[in-house]
Amino acid sequence: MNKDNARDYLPLVQALAEGKTIEFLNSNAQWEDCEYPSFNQMPVRYRIKPEPKKIHLNIAFHKDKSGYWCRLVTGNTVTDLARVEQSDSFVKWLDHLEYELPEGDA
């Protein structure tokens, strides 16, 4: 880091001060946690570790004239869940799961 590129490191230093994890792009092109970043490489070799993305999965149990069945509902807003509960066939929620997506998935 020098006076010409110090500004590029500011978000990284700020994140480090806030307790966030800094990652370093290693020679195998893999991001790895950097416990004590020295910032002696180009700024593009560092990043703030992304927060994991999570999705909510809800399993609804239904019964109608054709029998019993389950429905997987993604989303966790009151509107999403209420829409399912208002169905004439809705019986009850079987489970609510939170799934962490692998890095890179949206």
C-alpha cells in the first residue's frame, strides 16, 4: 500500500476495524480467510468475505378430495405464508427450514 493506492484499501481496512473477515485470493485462485492481512498485494487480491445467502423453505401439509400432499414454499414473508394458509386444502406447517446457499449461488 502506498499513497497512490491507499484509497483502494480503505473499505477493507474499515471492514477489518468492524470485525469483518478479509479474504485473500491465493495462487490457486481460491479465496481464503486472511487473519492478519498485511495489504502488501494489489487491492484486487483482497475482499471482504461475503455474507452467506440464505433462503427459507417451508413445508405445508395439505388435504383435499384427492388425498394428502405436501407443498414446498420458498420465501418467509407474512404475505407468502398467509397465502398458503388461506388455501382450503391447507392443514398445517410441517417444518420451517433455513438453508445457506453455497458461495456463488444466488
